[in-house]
Amino acid sequence: MHKDAPKDPAATAAALLPLVGGPANVTSVAHCMTRLRLGLADRSRVRDVALRALPGVLGVVEGGDSYQVVLGPGVVGRVTEAFEALLAADGGAAADGGGAAADAPAGGESPGTADGESPGPADAPAGTADALARRGAALRARRKQRNATPLKTALRRVADIFVPLIPALIGCGIVAGVAGLLTNLGWLPGITPALTALSSAFMALIAVFVGHNTAKEFGGTPVLGGAVAAVVVYPGVAKVTAFGAALAPGQGGVLGALAAALLGCQVEKWCRARLPGTLDVLLTPTLTVLVSGLVTLYVLMYAAGEVATAIGTAANWLLTTTGALAGLVLGGLFLPLVMLGLHQALIPIHTTLIEQQGHTVLLPVLAMAGAGQVGAAAAVYVRLRHDTTLRTTIRSALPAGLLGVGEPLIYGVSLPLGRPFLTACVGGAAGGAFVGLFAMLGTGVGATAIGPSGWALFPLLAGGGGWAVTAGVYGGGLLTGYLVGFAATYFFGLGDGAVRAVCDAGEHEPRPADRPGPRPASPR
């Protein structure tokens, strides 16, 4: 069925809760830009098929230790608030994580599908879209197993430090864009300084927030992490000399703050493990701030500053010197990076560039991967015109894809089909090459915040040629990605028997009785 957007977030939350195993099965609740992230006591109690069919649910992703329901930007915050209210009304069962057995299905039912969904008549597959959904779930499960390495786990934890900062980055980025536009036009000169102050204040103190989140993520006291990281942006550091040079406030940026808070966590844990309770309350915070702060001032700020400068120099050189080639490689490889979980390493790099230069030149190039994905899905929609279930899946997921939410198309269409995923990468490479080419010609495109992509990135664009020129280049890249992704998939992405092969992989071959209408023909 077509999944219309929910009108009532409370109704969506109420429908989600029993499908994820009830309140006793939920151990934690959080959200990012597009996903409701749930910690679950027992993954097998989730009714995946019914959850994916819920109106407003754009897809499901399993990342690390969380079960992530893709709801889309704007919607996810309201649904999360309603979901947390339901858990609170239940008496805090989410905090317990207990009682899982009490809500288990009666009659000794056990999960018997790749999704962990108990099989039943209501969830029997009805066609190719269901086969693709099950194959996508199996691919996610295998990817999760492959990604459970120390390096990728560390990258996910680092990403979790920066994800809560994205709403502030977006808000301040848009305000900065409005202030810049008003300044260029010469309008409202009395208010532009106020807008500039509003947009710059968060970036001036972002190191404190990074330190707070780092300590929270790695088991330290959040306020101590913020206190240690605050030295990075304190104006008085200009009087401190390290390695023969005076420090500058903000030197090292978010990388220095991250390193300082990580060191603070280690010092704090060491102290708490060795000091008696009577001394712990006084000495642990003192030693944490003193030792970590001194190391930050005399080592970490200088070292992180050198790394941050090198990142900015490398990013600018990459696009201004080898722009088209760099854009082709970055745009073409970003989707595989997402599959491998390595894309999360880019979040601190984006934040460092925004802190240094006011925008990140990498995000608009990487966003072209989503354009190729949209073009590939559109080609599948046109070629497989007799497959009504798959077309319905694509039709419901395309609007989210246009706004940069690509998971429903990736896991529901292109990745299970195989070749369309590769041709989507070709489209992303073409769009990235387009944006990179203009960077070589002197018209670079940047984004003042991270998080949004696709059409949603337009309000956050920045560049030396003015917003209109920048938007034109970015829009041209999107259009290139759409067209090349569509053409590559239409002509090369769907060979004979593609649909039948997918159905075989899903352990279900569509028969005329499965759904009305003619049997889908092999595309020629």
C-alpha cells in the first residue's frame, strides 16, 4: 500500500511502540535528523514487516547497537517526543529494560525470518517489493555483522558526538546565509550585525559542546568534558606559548576539543578507580581539569591545529586542482562508504571545515550520491512498469530521496536489485564531477551545515560567486546525477530476468494469484 505521511505524530508513536516489542523492550530513545534511534532489549521481538508498512515509516536501518526507524526530517523530532511520552506514561519501563519475557508472543512463537519477524498469514509476501524488502533486510544484517569491528565501532561513537549538534549547525547556518544575503544586498543594515552574532555564537563555543558530548559518550562526566574543552576557545590562551609560538583562541577547533575530552575521560576514570570516596569528590574533578587542561594547552591544541589546517588545505587543493576527478571519485564512492560504515569519519572533517572556513566544500560533492540514487530508482520505476508493488515502494520513497533521505531507496530498491546500486554510484560520480569541475573553474560550492542533502541543502549553500550562482552549480550537479543515474540504470542496470532473480533470492516467486494484473515481464 502507499504509505502516506502521518498527520498525527502521537498516532505514529502509538503505532510504533507495540511493533518494536512494547515499552519493556525499549532501553533507550534518541533521534538524529531523519531517524528514530531505539535501543532494544530483544531484537527478535520487532515486527519488521508490519513496521515497514506503517504509514510515515520510510525505512528501517540497523546501525551499531541501535534500531533506527527512518521517519524523515521534521517529523522525527515530533514522533520521538510522543514516543518518549508514551514510555514515561508506562511508568519508566524503558529505563528498566526488563520484563521482556512478559510481553513475548504467546504460544511459543519464535522469529523465523531474516528480519526477526514471526511468520504469519498477515505478513506473507505479496510480490517483488516484499521479496526486495526481505533481501534488503538480509543485506543489512550481513553489513551490520561486517561493520562490527573496533575501527567502525569507534567511528560510530565519534559520529554520535556530533549528531546531536546538527540541529544547531543547521539553524545557525541558515541564519548566517540570511545575514550574508542581506549584507550583499545592502538591506536592513541595522539588523545584520545581530544576525551575524546569532549565527556565530554557537560556532565560537562549539568546542565546549563537543567536549560535553565526548565525555557523555565515553563514560566521563559531561560537564568536566566541557570544562576541559573550553580552554580551546578561551581568549586567554593567547598568552600561552607552546612549541615556541603563542596559541590562538580556537586553535585545534573541534579536533582539539575531542582529544581534550577523551583525555579527560581517561584521567577521570583513573582517579575514580584509585581515590577513596572522601577524596574523590574533591580531587577527581580537580586533577581531571588540571592534568587534561595542561596537556591540551601545551600539546593537543598545537597538534590538533596542525591537523585541522592540513585538512582545510587538502580539501581546498583537492577540489581546486583536481576538482572534476576528485568529484567523480567522491561522488561515486560515497554510497559504498555508507555501506561500509566509513562515512562517519567525515563528520569531524565537515565540522572542522565549517569552523575554519564557514562552510564545508565536501558535502555538496558527496550529496551527488543521493542524486544518482534518485535517478536509478526512477529508471527502475519506468522499466518495471508492470510491477505495481515495487512501483508503489519507489513512489512512496522518492520524495524522501529528493530531500536527501536515501535509506528507503537503497535498502528497498537498488541494493537488493544489485546492478541499480552500481549505476546509482555512476550517477553520483557524474554529479560529483560536475560540481568539482566548477570548483576548478573558480566557482566552488560549500554548505554551512551538515545533515541535510538533496533539495534540503539549498538554504545552506555558500560560495564565493554569490548564492544564486552557487545554487545554480549545485542544482546542475543534482540534475546531472539524476539524468546519468537514470540513463545508466535504464540501459545497463536491469538485465533480462532481474525481477525473477530477486524473487528467487527472497524465497518467493510471484504467481498470478499473488496480486491482480499481468505477471511482470522481463525488461528488454
